[in-house]
Amino acid sequence: MVAVATWPKFFRTGSFRAKSTERRKEKMTTIDVSALSKDELLKLRKDLDKAIENYDRRQRKEALAAAEAKAREMGFSLAELTGGSAGAEKGTVNPPKYQHPENPELTWTGRGRQPAWIKERLAEGKSLDAFLIAK
């Protein structure tokens, strides 16, 4: 641990901290929320939520940029280190392979559990090939 006496004077006197706090106070405005109507409070909440989202978005961008810069500094790409492309979407949607003969909105990709309409038709003795979507 470093002794306080060896720190620069502005750290020891607290003037550094005071100036930074003063700057923050200059930016912040005090709002008497008890005097606001419900509509004004809802608008304030909406504005605050948007400001927080923007702040989080900026922080994520800065963190990503810092991570990419550090990876480049070490001779790698971020995608190499994370095992994929940075920001790539996971998974793809499979197109439907089977379709109900009477209701074309009922489809099935052929993966996962069979829908009830497929099971019913198979129980009636129909072939799965009868439901294939023609290309």
C-alpha cells in the first residue's frame, strides 16, 4: 500500500475529488418529482429509460472496441478468440418441409416432435411423402 504522503498534492487535499464532483453537479439538474403530473412522470421515465439504453449501448461499443484492440495487439482477431464471428447471430431457421394438404398454414420442418395433424394422417395409413412441399 502506498503512503498518502507520496501521492500528488491534489489527491491528498481532496481538490481532485471536489472538482470532479462539482462538474457532475453542474451537469445534473434537480427535479421536484412530487410536483409533476402522472403524464410528466411517465415521460420522464421514458426519457430516462432511453438515456440508460443509450449509455449501455455506448459502454458495450467501447468494451467491444477495447477487446478488439487488445486482441489485435496480441496478434489475434476477436473472432478467433471467441470461437466465432463477432456479433454473428446464432442459429438459422429451417424452412418447412411438410405441409397440411387442406390448411397450407400448418407446416412442419421435419425436425422435432411430429405435429398432431401428421400423427393423425400417419395413423390413417398415409405416407409422410404425401405431405412434402413441392419445389
